[in-house]
Amino acid sequence: MDEFIASAVGEHYKTLVKQRNYLLRAYREERLNYAKVLASKLPIGSGAIESLIHQIVN
């Protein structure tokens, strides 16, 4: 991933670094523990939110 980010320039580089840092921080804080979420039978998709937005906008 770092090699890919290093090949970016300007705003693309800044955006990729920001997103990478967000994901790494979330992983360390165990916010991306999908196995635990699935074991708790909680939804992991964004479909419900996307549907609600679609209903409100349209």
C-alpha cells in the first residue's frame, strides 16, 4: 500500500495518506473487527443507510 501511495502526487497523495491513517487507526482501535460484529449478528453493510438516503432525496 505504501508503494502505491508513494507514487501519488499532490492532493491525491494527501487524500491517500489521510484514508490510510484512518483505516489503520480504526483497525488498532478494533473498530474494524468484522468477525466480532458478525458474531453479534449486527449488520456490516451500508445498504440500509443508502436506501434511507435514496428515499429522502427522491
